[in-house]
Amino acid sequence: MLTTDGTLDVYWQAADELLDPNGIKIEYLADGTGEWQSIEVPRARPDDAGVVRGQTQLNLPAGTSGVRLRGEVYDRAGNRSVRGA
């Protein structure tokens, strides 16, 4: 949830038995900016099922009315998947 002071908690999960832990990228687009910004994703080791989870907090300008998110992941074979929210 985006708060009125511009704070946004971001949680993510990626799952693939052959997930490349270095191949995770998350970006956001705040309404009115027109430019995607990268979110730092700490390197995480997949669990035994190939799942990587993480979270971070964004501090956007106060009054930001909306934000879009997208995640991009690669597996060790180089296959790419992109999802948005």
C-alpha cells in the first residue's frame, strides 16, 4: 500500500528450479514521471524448491498518487519472464 507520505512496501517472490539468483530485476514507475526506476534487489539464494523471496521499502515523493511495478527474472538457461503489478 502506498501511504500519503510516499512510503511503499514492496514484496516479491520468484520461483523456478533453475532460477538465476543474479537474474532478478525489479523496477517501479511513479505516476507522472514517465521513467522506470530500478529497485535494489539484494542477491538471495533460492530455497530447495527454487523460490527466492525479498522485500524492500520505497520512499517516493509525498503526494505520489500511484505507482506501477514490474519484475524480470532469468533462469540459468537464459529464459526471461516479466510480470507487472
